[in-house]
Amino acid sequence: MYRRGKLFGVDLTDLRLVDHHVHGPAGAGLSRAGFEQAITESDRPVPGWMSTFDSQVGFAIRRWCAPVLGLEPFAAPGDYLARRRELGAAEVNRRFLRAAGVSHYLVETGWSADQLLDPAEVAEVSGARAYEVVRLEAVAEELAVSGVDAAGFASRYATALAERSRHAVGLKTVVAYRSGLDFDPRPPVADEVAAAAGRWLASGSSRLDDPVLSRHIIWAAVELGLPLQFHVGFGDPDVRLHRSDPLLLTDFLELVEPRGVPVLLLHCYPYHRQAGFLAHSFPHVYFDVGLAVNYTGTQAPQVIAESLELAPFAKVLYSSDAWGPAELHYLGAVLWRRSMERILDGTGWPAAEALRIATLIGRDNALRVYGLDR
Ligand SMILES: [Zn+2]
């Protein structure tokens, strides 16, 4: 368990976090190769001449996660993975999720759900509350498999999304991965949707990447009214990073503003300063720098500090975006706490005020936006 040093005035050890965008931990153990692959966002095989432990996230795991498994800080990767195997996946998941100090996990279930714990299992293993966030594209892809015709697509999608998200607290789109954030901001008209659905269904593709259908399902989500998360910026190589600058969403955000639907920009790196501008400008826009915190390790304080330049503190949230190894669920929380302590100490603000601001960002903003029970 992370305990801060005595050097600083602000102590976030006991602040219970809301991880507002996360995926389940892996249900099964991981081989050395599997683990190395899981601590990089690259989907390419790790070359034999390098190790992903030689990276910010790799060093952070050795520094902060080794003690949770009963090892000395900076244990060698081979010893670390041997200890992990000895404990087994269930115990590893239990230790890291309980040590993270998170009271609410908002679990997105739209990608490789069969390999990961589902929200009920996350709640059980962590002792925290867990809620589901539904991925818009996954609902459309399930609908295509279940059999739908082009003319019926729009109404069947609306019904399927409402049904699928009956118990969810939010929705998420990965349009940044599919056609980019530079989509036409207006909702498509019915004829356009039917024509696009006809083309997509005839193509036999299981992946929804048609820009008209992407716009349609995003507007269907706006109709439903749940908080809507957008993947923005850093992710795996499937993303076209130059088309995932959140400023490309500006016109869309203006169109959504009167609807009162909160829009949450996830990750955002390296566009977190652009996201800060949008959060500053629009009352319904929020963002986080999850994922980047884990992957920037010792440089995370700088990234988080940049995310707090323009944005009002009521508009920034905490997330880990952990997926797979439970180390990432824990590490997100440890690195965020350490970073925020350093940043807030540097402000010279009274400790009680600094703690209040950290509590907004780490917890209260998410409780309010998603309407969660304390
Ligand atoms: Zn994610």
C-alpha cells in the first residue's frame, strides 16, 4: 500500500477515488510475453532485443507494485513475474484492486470482455462499488450479428441501446478509432442512416467504422441522455492520433450543449491542453488524463499539472483506464496521488484547500456527473 513521505503537507493516502473509466482486470494468469505485451499500448509483438519493463510503466510496476506482492521495490522482472504466478491471478487481482483505494469503478465492457472480469466480479474482488459503461459501437455490432435490415437499423439501435444501458451509468464511443473526431457534427437524416446501414450490413464487416453510422449512434446516445465518454488521444496503433485532437469536436460540442448531456473526454494525451481549453469553455465538457498517468510514470506529475492549467477544477476527473494486469488499476491510483501531492504542495495553498481540490478531482466531480451514490 502506498504511503507518502513526510516531506509534503498534502496527504492523499486516505482519499477514496472514483475511477471513472476503467476495464476489468484479466481473469487468468499471464505468461512473461503476455505480461510484457499487456504493459504497452502497441499491439505489435515486442521485439526480442527489448523489454517493455524498460519503460516508465515497467519501472513504476517494479517500484510500486512489487511491495504489494511481498517483494522488495525494484525486484527484477523475472522475480516479479515468478511471484505473480505463485500467487495466482485471483490473489493478484484482489491485492491490487483493494490496495488502490478506489470506492467506485466505472467499468467499460465493450472490448474483449470474455478475458476480463465483469463489473459484478470487479465489485466482488475489490470490495468497491462497480458500475457499467456501455460502448456504443459494440451495441451496433451485436445488433448487426443478431440480424437487422437497413431500414430498421435506426429504430432497432435506439431500442437496443436503451435496453443494454438500462443499468449503466454512462456510454462511451471509440469514434476516434473508427473514423476520427473530425466527423460531420450534425445528426445524419433517416435516409442517410438507412443507406449507410445497407452498405455496412452488405459488407459483412463486424466492425462499425462507417462515418454516417458513427454519427448516428453518437446522436442516439445524446438522445438517451447518459454521460457520454469519448476516447481522445493516446491509445493503441489502431487510432489515427492526428485525427483525435479534441478540438475537432468543437462544433459537435456546441450542438450538444443545449441538450445538457455531459461529455467526458478520456485520456487526451498529448492533447490534454486542448481538452483543458474545451473544459474551460463549455459547461458540459469534462476530461481526464487516465492512461497517460500510468504510461508516463515519473513524468506523470508534469502531465497532470498541464491538465490543471486552464480547466476549472470542477471539470477534471480521475481515471486509470486500466485494462488487463491489475497492476494498472493500482498504479493509476498511486501515481495520481503522488503527482497531486507534489503539484498541490507546489502551489503553496493551505493544506485544507489543497485537499478539497484533490477531492473534487479524485472523487466528487465523478459522483456528481454520473449521479453516483456515495
Ligand atoms: Zn479504456
